[in-house]
Amino acid sequence: MSWPRRGTLSLLLFVATCSVGIRVNGQATSSETPAARTHSAMPPTASPGAINTLDFEFFKTRVEPIFLKERAGHAPCYGCHILANRAFHLQALSAGSTTWTDEQSRLNFKSALDQVEPGDVVGSRLLKHPLAPEAGGDPFHSGGRQFDSQNDPDWQMIAEWVRGASTQTSSQSSTGPTVLVYVTNSASDSIDVIDPRTNQVVKAIRGITLPHGIAFSPDGTRLYISNESESVLDIVDRSSGEILNKIPLSGRPNNIAITKDGGRVLVGIRSAAGVVDVIDTASQKRTKSIPVDGSVHNVYVTPDGKYAVSGSIENKAATVIDLETDKTVWEVKFDRPVRPMAFEKGPDGSTNRIFVQLSGVNGFAVVDFAKRAEVARIKLPDQPGGFGSAEGRTGTPSHGIGVAPDGKSLWVNSTIANAVFKYSLPDLKLIGHAKLPQVHSLGRPPTGSVPEWITFTPDSKLIYVSDSGSRSVSVIDTATLKEVATVPVGEVPKRINTQVLR
């Protein structure tokens, strides 16, 4: 990796940074502005100084060896960066030595700090400059494209350091489950992966144009993604991001679900008269298409794993499928097209109620699963309001609904309110709402972010809302109803899902 000289001003700033240790100890100098020290997108558990402090031991043990690494088709970074005229300068190894001394590593550390913005992976030159342009890197790097993809393990290791990882937090996190939030960018060819510990995008899976739904194998090794552009189900290796297989579908897909045992992926087919395609995950083949009432917008598996439920916009129906027989067993007809749904578990784990969003309804219908009928309809408050018209979304005023993992609350998006509302369960009492970001267009009043989908962390402490109109994901503290982070993602983010790796 070799960088051109950044000029006298940059060198002076580098000397000042090294001498006072701005990024080493997190202390601000008089030249720092309040804006430079403020990071509004911090997760609630992070301390104010954490974003300004990068760990030396993590750099020395995990990052520094990358600069000496022999990469196929590339000269090691070390070969160029020992030159004195490099903005990122590495110390020359002693004769016969294959590692740096502690003193040399500290000098390398200081030089690396001048090439990063702590907490900002995308804006850090150390990561951006040697990355291939098509993967988001700079147009040219005289040291070549050291990293072809953001999925490269070495690139991810440096990114982890820039996000504030330390040897202590690394060892602590290894003892518990890893949680990742995936969001499909519906008008792009990418799926962004968010780490809830930092609320930063840690990986981008590319090469799937118009991705829609996403589900995970039980062992966490595979991702299943419905691909609208090719009418296939893509099977993706989670670690590498490589597309392993493409399963042809009976028509253009929308959302998907996976059975509790991971043996079948259910794909809602939007273009057909009304079917749910069944993909056997062992043989990786479509084994059947189950007829349902109307082309499918979304398909779900109930909490107990016994049933699948599909929803149709055109036929205004929710159809229940027995997963033991793969036959439809009952349905509920509505007066409006069916949009997203969420499911409430009963005390015995069975499905108690379905909460169904409908076109033209700023709220949701309540279906009693045992009675097989709609028993109530809840209207969201009139205030806040005033959004949706300019965005052309008045026909879908409420899209995105979810029950928190602890089963204590129901969360409902509203485009009209540009907010997400919280209801307690089981009494469906309104608790309050969390505001979502606004979009500020030149010469026009602010518009809403058009929320689309919802997911949670397993502990129910954070909710993630895809903001399709603002190319972002809102992270909301479920206790305080405050947005704690806004994560930039790709074009028109919609479906969003949480993966837990143990």
C-alpha cells in the first residue's frame, strides 16, 4: 500500500497529532472543534472517549502483521511504506528480524493513526485507499488493489480496529453470541451488514441485483436471498460473501422465510397467480410450489414452526399453510390489500395473534389465530403526521411491524407520522413513538424517511428500522424511544433481519 505525499499541512497536522496523542488518549486539543468531537451515531453503551481511542495492542497483534503479509499477486505493503516520503510510513525492520520492536510498533501506530478517522471505516484512508474502486475504494492506489472486496478478512480486521476494537473487548465478545443485522438494498446490488456493538456497516455483500428477502441457515454459515432481477434464490456463504448457488424459481420473488429446522426455504412468488415456492436446502432444489390465495407479497413461519402464512395484495387475503402437509388450511379475507405481518406467541409457544398491516390503513388489524378471524383494528394516532403525500406513499401509510423478542411490545412503522410506534403486549396499550430522520431536499419542505421494515437485537434493547427514503437504518433504544444511531446504507433499504451466531 503506498500513498502519495499529502502536503506540508498534512505533515504538520500529523506531527501535532503524534506529539499530543489526540487519537491515542482521546484528549482534545484547543484546535479541535466541538463538531469534531461529537458523534451522534454512537451506540448507547459506548463511552464518549471510546470513539477517539484506538487500541495499540490490537494494532500490534492483529493489524500490523497484515503490512508484512505476502498476498498473491501483490508486493507486501512493507516494501513501499518504509520509504521516507510515504504519508503512511512503516519503520524498517532490523537486519534478520521478521517483526518490529515495541518502540517501532508504536511509531507505526502513530503513523497509521494519521490515516484513519476513528469509528469511521468508510472515511478512513488506511482502508479506502488500497481497496478496489468497484468495492468502494479510491480510483487509484500506486500499491495496487490490495483488497478486492470489503469481505477480505484482512480488510475487515483493519476495519475492526478502526471501529474501536481492543484485545480486551475482542476476548470478551468471543465468549458470547455474535449478532449481525442485514439490510437488503432493494434498488441496488448490495446487502449491508451492521454490527450492533458499533452500529457501523462491517461488510457489504455485492453482486445480487434487486435483493429482496433474506434468511439464515440455523448454523449461520449460509444466507438465503431472493433475487428479483433473476427470479432466483441466491445461496451465499456468510463468511466470504460468495454466491454458492442460484436456485431457479417459478416467478419473480418477494419476501422469504425459513422453516425452524432449516430444511426448507419458503419463497413468496409475486408474479404468479398465487404460490409459495419450496426450496429444499439439502438438495438445493425447488421441490414444489404451494398454491395460495393470490400472488404473494410476504411469507412467514409462525413462532411454533407449524404453519406458514402468506399475504396477498391483489386478493386481500392471508393464507395459512400447514407445514406438515404443505396444504392450505384456512385464510382470512380483508377489505384492504395485505402488507407486512407480525406474530404473537401464546404461553405455550403456539401462535396467539397475527398483527396485519393493510394498504390505506395507518394502523393494523388483529387476527385471533384460534378463531381464524379478524377481531380488532387499531388506528395509529393522528399526531405526529403530515408526511407521506410528497413521498407518494399515502396508499401505504403504515409498512413494517414487529414483536420484540421478549414478547412484551409491538412496534409499528408509520410513513404518515415518519415514526415508529410502540404498543405494550398483550394489552395493546400505546406507549409512545420514536421519531425517524427527515429528508431535506433543496428548496422544498422536509419529507419523511419512508420506513419499511423492522428487526431487533435478541435482548430486545434495540430496534432497527430501514429508512428507504434516506438510505439509512435508524437504531432506536426501545426503553427511551430515542434514536441512538443512524447507519448509512445503500439505495432504498427495505427488508431487514437479525442473525445470531453462537
